[in-house]
Amino acid sequence: MTILVVGSVAYDSIETPFGSRRETLGGAATYFSLAASYFAPVQVVAAVGEDFGEEPVKLLRSRGIDLRGLTKLPGETFRWAGRYEFDLNTRTTLETRLGVFATFEPVLPEPYRAPEFLFLANIDPEVQMRVLRQVRRPRLVGCDTMNFWIEGKPQALAAMLAEVDMLVINDSEARELAHQPNLVRAAAAIHAMGPKTLIVKRGEFGAAAFGAAAPFAVPALLLEEVQDPTGAGDSFAGGMMGYLAAHVSGGAITDSAMRRAIAMGCVMASFTVQAFGVDGLLHLTMERIEERFEQFRRLSHLELA
Ligand code: AMP
């Protein structure tokens, strides 16, 4: 089943304790679609500027990603710069330059208008909403956002959240959105805003899900080498939605399918953080992905006495 994603396609400048990259391919929709492309066909809606090169387009196409919805507009590609501290859990945003996204009015190509799965990756909630308005009701609508939009466009964000099934968000942002330091209470407040399912990304500590079933939490893989956490959250969402699109046919999405999807999200995020930018997502095989999924399963498996 096809996944449609809207979100930033960007040039990122990243500093971590282990190195730095300037103007490397990034963006929420980029990481999401690369991760999801291992499981399902992906269609992207985004805008880039005249400065966007042919190389990144080739790279995304090489993963079979449908770019008919990637519009080149006069102006500059979205730019983001960030720096990570020693433990990689603390990130400071140094710059966010919206460029062509400041005025982007997406118009979806006809073949994009009936996706089974829709992911509104991190970008202006007004852009997310415009995309949502142009599709026939998908089976599952997920979304992400961040402090930049929680603080900058609270009303547009609230309107968008009222119409989605699932929110996938960082723990600090869940607390900020709900005005509530306790995650369990924050989850209840977020359910009241619209999304029936809340997935909280907890960086190096994994993820937690709050929905109709009892809460569910997983660790992150314990990796010896982590280079750059940028895009981990988007790769998580891409792995998770990709898994659902590939494995759930007809009927409801069961709690156990959701749990496996979350585990696959952690697996795809683990590949991303091991290299700079999108490099960790470029040359994977299903065999490596499945091997790591098994490693993940063993990480927290508990035998009864
Ligand atoms: P993550 O590390 O998963 O939070 O995602 C990092 C990616 O999000 C980077 O590639 C950025 O280009 C992108 N990004 C950063 N800030 C924003 C924003 N305000 N809106 C949309 N995308 C953003």
C-alpha cells in the first residue's frame, strides 16, 4: 500500500562531537521516505528552491521514491542547522530558514489523491492541512511536529491535530504541546486534541505508545557507534508507517502489528544515527534490516521463570 508524505526537504548543516557536515541533504520528508522506501511505495509532496541540485533528486529516485509532487520554486531550499552536545541527547537549533516553504501552496498530482497511508511529516501545519484537504480519507493519517511550530503556529497546529489519527512526536515536545510535564497525563491531553494514538520518541531511550490498548514502551538499540542523530525521528516514523503499509492488509491495525511497527521504527532510526545525514539509509538490504529487527527483539525479551 502506498504512503504519501509531506514535509521538509532540506539542506542541513550539522555539528556533532564526531564531525560536521555543511549543506547536506536532509529534511523530515527525506528521512521519512528513505526509511519507508524499504517497505512500501512512497510519494513525496514538498518544495525545493532553484538551488536544489540534481544529485539529491537522483539519490531519492534511486530508492524508487515518487517525486512527481516535489516542486521546484523560485527562491531558496529550506535550510536547517543544528549542533549536538557531548551525549547527543541535547540539540541546539542554530538556524531555521523556511525558504520556499514560507509560501508553498501544494497542489497534489491526481495519482497522489487516494493514498492508503498519509504522513504529515514536520513542516508548517498550514501546509500539512492543505495536503490533508486534497486527499480522499486515507486509512491512517499520522503526523509529526516540533517546538518551532508548537510555538509559532499553535492555532493551525490545533486545527490539523483535530483531524489526524496518530501523532509521532519527541518527548519534550509532547510535554510542551500538552503543557504537562508528566508523559502519561500529556498523552491524555493530546488524545483530547484529536489523535487517538500518540507515539512518543525518546531518543536514545526508545519510544512509547499511548492508544486504545495499554501503553507500550520499547528501548532503542544499544549501539557502539553513533555519529549523528539528525533524522532519527523521521526515520523512525518512516520505518513504522512503512511496516504498517507493507503488513496490514484490510481490517483494523491490531495492537500487535502496531508494536512490531514501532520496533521497526527503532530499527530504521538505528541505521540513520550510525552515519552522518542520510548516509545510513542508503545501502541497506532487507536481510540487514531483518537481522537488526531480530537483534532488537532479543534486546528486551523476557522469559517467565
Ligand atoms: P529529527 O532529527 O528527526 O527531529 O529531524 C531533523 C530534520 O528535520 C532535519 O533534516 C531538518 O531539516 C528538519 N527540520 C528541522 N526543523 C524543522 C522545521 N521547523 N520544520 C520542518 N522540518 C524541520
